[in-house]
Amino acid sequence: MGKKRTSTRKIGRDAGTGKFIPVKDAKRRKKTAVVETIKTKR
């Protein structure tokens, strides 16, 4: 039995409103935004 590979995906989220934003913007606005890593099933 081999290991199952899970892929991950990064998303950006505004910390105040919870709305999704581009990852590029989230990395730029570190105080008001969060970059989250989500596991995606294959």
C-alpha cells in the first residue's frame, strides 16, 4: 500500500469581511488579509 497524495491549494481571504481575494493581494496586505492552505481531495 502506497501513500495517498493530497494536493493543496492556497486562497486569499480578507480578515474583516471573510471574502475571497487574490493571493497576490493577500500577501501584500498582511495586516488585514490571510493566505489559507486548503487540502483538495483527488
